[in-house]
Amino acid sequence: MAGKTRSYGSIPPLSSHFNKYAIALLQKRHDFEAKGKCEQICSTLDSNLKFKHIRQIKREVHETFPDCYIDWIEKVNVPQMYGMYLLRKKEMQLNDGKANDVEEMRLYHVTAKSRAKNSLKNSGLDWRRTERSRYGCGVSFSDNITYADYHANKSTGEGDRVIMICSVLVDETYKVNHKRNKGYNLIVPPGTADTTVSSDGCVYVKYNDFDFYPLYFVHYQSNDDEEYYDDEDYDNNYNYYYY
């Protein structure tokens, strides 16, 4: 559904057969992520990760956020949400006509602990609650966690912070040309694009429910006194998101 937002606001009621199927696929995804057999899905947030898996995620976080002191890591288990994510992926593939063109990008969203947990009760991060947005009414992700942490400092007063490691569906992108358009008058990307990308390629904005699924919650304490970026253009590239 390019050019407009797909709105649920909550996870639609799903059949028991679909739930079982989604659980099996989510378990398979976790096994792949851990490069081995994981424990069976038993709770929404599971901190019982193998040491090798924890070390792998820590290494990933420290690649773009080296100063992050991680408290603990949780695996996210919401089969119904994952099932809707897979359905959304299939819909995008059918709309595009090319099954292999829909990319699953590994991107990051940083928010307060309470907001991250609340997002699991509905349809995920809710674009309806976005305010002061630069690139329209969407949820922002970044491939740089330091960048996402810096902008989260402006939208939350909580010290307990969560890096949401997400799988994000991206098919057709609209890249903002800052020489022509700073992006402030954007509501949704034009044409058939489903994702807006900042000119520096650091921000990805999504406009539909279930275009993303949170794989892990990485808990840490924020340091609001730190300043990472002084560039004004860089400073305004993120969509501010509130619960």
C-alpha cells in the first residue's frame, strides 16, 4: 500500500492455526539468529540467551555504539505480530511482482524502556504517535545506534533505555534531496515508495503497521550529557516519537 498508511492500531484476531504457524516460523528465526537451537518460546520477553548469542549481539551494538554499557538483552516473542509482519512482507512482494526485491534490513530504534514494552501490546511502534516529524508521520530507524541514542535523548526523560534491534521491510525507497526539499512538508513518500531515506542514508522512516518486527531489546542506561553531533542538518534528521 504505497503512498498511504496501513492502520490497524492493534494486532487483528488470528486463528489458532495461524498462531501455531507463526510460532513455528518465529522459533525458526530465533534459531537462525542464534546460529543454533534456542529454547522454546514461553514468554514475550526472554532473557535466557546463550552466552555465544549474547556476545554476538553485544558485538553488533558496539560496532556503532562503542560507549554503550549493556545491562541485559531480551529476545522478543510475539508470534501474532511476527505473523502479521510475514503477511505484510508477502503483500509487498505481491504488489511489487518480484518476490526477492523486498529487503529485510536490520535497523535500530532507541526509546525508553516503558515505551518499548508498551509497543508489544499493540501493533508495534505506532506511527500515529509521532510528533515533530521531519519525514512525515512515520517511525524512524537508523543503521547507527549512536545516532539513534542521540536523538532519543530529545524525546524521552527516562534513564532506562532500550535499543530495539528490528527487522524492517524495505522495498522502494524515496531519498530526500536536501538541496530541493528538507523533508518537512512530507506526509508519506511519493509514488509507490514505502520508505523514506534521509540524504545521508542514516535514517529510514516507515509508515505502515507491521513493516517491522523487534527481534531484541537491549537494555542500557542513557547518558544525556553526552553530545555526539553538532551539525544542524544531522541534528534534525530524526522523527520524534512519543507514547
